Amino acid sequence: MLTSKQRAKLRGMANTMDAIIRIGKEGITEGVLKQIDEALTARELIKIALEKNCEIEPKEAIAYICEKLNAEPVQVIGRKIVIYRMSEENPRIQI
């Protein structure tokens, strides 16, 4: 579980990031979860954009993804969500 200070630091880091994964009208499929899992393993902190035609709400999406991939929700802004999962082999982000 992240503290509010850790979450604030991650939010600050995410401000300059671009969304690397986009979720469209198919919603959160197994393929999308696999992409997110690989991105978290490589980067630890990622931003995901939910397209306008995506039917799932951002708050529902972040809860579902974090539960499935054992990640931490960092923030939801509009239709963008930021999630974090510390790398077990090679932690890069010091929080």
C-alpha cells in the first residue's frame, strides 16, 4: 500500500509521461492486461488512456486492472489513469 507522500511523488513523475496504452471499445481484454503487465514490468509506473468509446468508467478500470495485476492505483484524471507496480527483479523508482 502506498502512503500519500509516495503517491504524490509518483503523481509528479507521471505528469510528464504520455499514455503508453489505450483502451478502446473492446474494454479491458486479456490482451490489454498482458500489455499492461509487460509495461509495468519494464517501467513500474505507466499512464493508460481510456478512449471516448470505452464503456468502462476510469475508476472501475483502475480498480479492475490493479486487482488483476497486483498493482497500486496512483491517480485518475479525466479518462487517464496512472498505475504503479514495483519491479521485483530491478526496482528503478525510489519512493
